[in-house]
Amino acid sequence: GGDSGSSSGGSGGGSGGSAVVEVEVKEMGEEMEVKEEEEVKGGEKAIANAAKLESTREMLRERGLKLPSYAAADLRAGLAKLKAVEGVADGHADDNTLVWFLKDCALDVTEAAEKVAKYNAWRVENDYLDVTFASVEAEYGTGKALLLDAQDLLGRQVVSVTLTKHVIGEYPLSDTKCLTVHLLDEGLERIHAANAGAAESEPEMPETVLAMFDLRGFGMANADIDFLKFFIRCIFSYFPKRVSQVLLVDAPFVFRPVWVVVKPMLGKYSGLVRFVSLAEAKEYFAAEDTARVFGSGTKDDDDEY
């Protein structure tokens, strides 16, 4: 009788343990199914996000300046001919700058040589041969114009200008011009350094710059027409096609008369200027970069921007 009871109890315990195992296996199976569903959804979301990102990039390419491409062999041959022109190799323009002028002139060596001569003379006559950070540090410290650490979605260097921090007469115009040249030079140096160090399999950094003007709070004390004339002449004659897009962020009504003056100066390139809201400007950057580019909305962040 005792043995029978012991056997029966053991059998009952075994059956109960088996049931517990079945429940655990079922729960594990359900957890795995949930995990697999989440992974599938996560994968689908990642694919959708990648497609959306590429769509945004394509939209940005369409909005910006479109530049033709040239075979490397043609550029090397053109550079050799250009450097053989008297005075070209002795000026400020380095090989990267010479190649860019060739591209700007559709590989016309004669036209490129004329533009390079004007560029070199401009550098000498205005003392722009070596615009160091020390020479522009005081005005740079106002935060009115910065070369951002973040690139836009197309990988372009970004020069960001906060016009409320630029008050006419606060600094000599000549100093502001030097700051502009310094920022453009620094942006191009970053581009050339990145491309020189890139592996053959890596895409090159775009050789153009996005210029972004924050007009939030803009007033007539910030409407420096003389500086804008210089900036336009600068990017037309001495940094041709280097600025592939200009964003005017949250332009107020008071900016309209300024635009009436400036737009004719831009000619056909006025189409590269876009009036955008802050939300639209953020579309040009990766989501993780928008807070440090534009601030998070607090006064302190806006001041930093």
C-alpha cells in the first residue's frame, strides 16, 4: 500500500512538472514570436526611414546648384596647362582652387587663367593672403557667423549667420569681410582635407557650402546692404559656385525692402535662395543634429545658435 501511494505521488509530481515545462515553452515561444514581430517591424521602419531620407536628399539636390562633373584625366591635363600660364603658379591659389576655377569655366584654360589672376590680385589688394583666426577672433566671438561642426544631409559644410548679432557699425566693415573670407576658407580646407583622406570606396564630401541666414528678430539695424553687396560679389567672382544654396530662415516682413534691393544683384542665382520656416530649415539636417544647430527652443540655446 505504501509503495503504491509513493508511486502515485511520484507520477503526479512528474505530470505537474511536465505541465509547468509546457507552459514555459509556450511562453518562450510567444515571447520569441513577439520579438520576431518587433524585429520585422523595426526592419520595415528602418527601410521606410532610409527611403524617406534618400527622398529628402534628392529634394535638396534638386533645390541646390547643379554642377557638371569632369573626368579626372581631363582635370589633370587642364591643371597642367593652367599652371603653365604666366603668373598662375606663383599666386595665392593652390591646386584645389585652380581645379575649381577650371570647373567653373568648363575647362576653358584661358578663361580660368583670367579669373585666377583677378582672384590672386583680390587676395593681395585686400590683405586676404592669410586671414588667421586671431585676426577675426573678436568678431567671431559674437557668434554672428559660424562654420558649423554639423554638415547638412548632403554632407555640405554649413556657414550659419545670425543677423540679429550683426549690428551695422559695431565692427568695421573691413573686419566683417575678413571674417567672411576666413569662414569660407576654413570650410574649403575642411572639404579638401576630408577628400584627401577619404578611401577610394568612400564618397567625397561635396565641394560646395550651404549658407544659412537666421532672420528671426531681424530689424533695420541689421540690414547691412554694404556687407550683402560684398558677400554677393565674393561668391560670384572669388568663390564662384562654392555656395550651392542659401536659406533665409523665418524672414520677417521688415526684410522685404532688403530683398527688393538684393534680389536683382543675384540675377539668375536668386533661384538658389529659399525663404524657409525654422521647421523647413531643420529638414536640411539629420534629426540628431537639429538641436545643436538650431537650439532646443530655450533662450539660452537660441543665444548659442
